[in-house]
Amino acid sequence: MTLWRGKEPLVLASQSKARQSLLANAGIRFESDPAELDERTIQATSGLSAPGEIASLLAREKACAVSVRRQGRYVVGADQTLALGTRIFNKPSGRAQAADQLRALAGHCHELHAAVAVARDGKLLFEHVSIARMTMRRLDDAEIESYLEEAGDAVTSSVGAYQLEALGVHLFEWIEGDHFTILGLPLLPLLAFMRGEHLLGV
């Protein structure tokens, strides 16, 4: 039995290794074609402040933009927003900002809002947002510096300056939410949509 039944591979509008790994492990045939949008400008000019709405907007924009140039293809866009109360975090620009973010998150519970959208020929077909709640343990400056030293440049590739699938797991004491949401792709709702479109053989 062939799992993927689409005539052509799915298109993932992202270069995220974590999202690529999730699709590959689920047996989905796909190609990556990053949207390359100015996400911060889109966010700033949207007038939105709710983290879930921002994540949804960016996921839709990515999916629709790539689907226009990849005619006839199902295109998946995804985005993730981290919120600590009313403060929204973006990927840190460097080690100093990563340390600042970890100091702010340490000892508190924050939320990850992960959005996924599917578009074809510029038309939105599906979208979904999932939330994970993450409680980071208390960390002193020495522990933060030790983590940053061990994790290296990887800390700038994820919002919040941690990667739960790697060394970032040591920073947490409690997690509420599924692993896929934490990695930035609500996979189960996406698979349900694909089955409804007869793209999967299971």
C-alpha cells in the first residue's frame, strides 16, 4: 500500500528541519519551497496582537504565497508564536538576546501557538492552531550560560531560544500539549485534512 496518494508531492513552505522531519517520519512525500516572506513586517502591519491570530496569519501568508507559484499543488504553511503573558517572542538575533529571553522565561509558564495552513492556487483550504503550555524551571545566569555554550548557534533557530527535541529539554519541568505543536507543526489535524482530501492511504 502506498501511503501518499497525491499525484505530486506535498509542498512545505518552510525550511524548518523539525517540520521536514515530522512530515518525513509520517511517510508524507513532500518538497520544501520556503516562502521567504518578511514575517516581522507582516506581523507589525497586521494590527493583530493575539499570538494565535499572528501565527495563523503568517501560516496562511506562507501557504498562499508559495501556492501561487506552485500551481495545482497542495502547499503547507506553518508558523509558531511564543507568548509570555502579553509579551510575544521572536527568534533571538544572537546569543545575548537568547540569554535575555531565557532569563525572562525561566521560572514561568509560557504558551506556544502553532498554526498550520494548506492552500492551493492561492486559495486557503484549511487552517488550524494548537497551543502547548511550557513551564521552564528556574535558572540562574550560570545555568543559562552553560546551556547556551552547549547548544551553540542552534538557539537562534527557534523562538524562545530553545529546542525541546535537543538540549532544550533540560530547561523544562512541566509541559502540557503535544510534541508536534511544540515542534511547530500541528500534525494530527493536518493529517486529518489530508485524509479528507484522499491524499493518504491510511
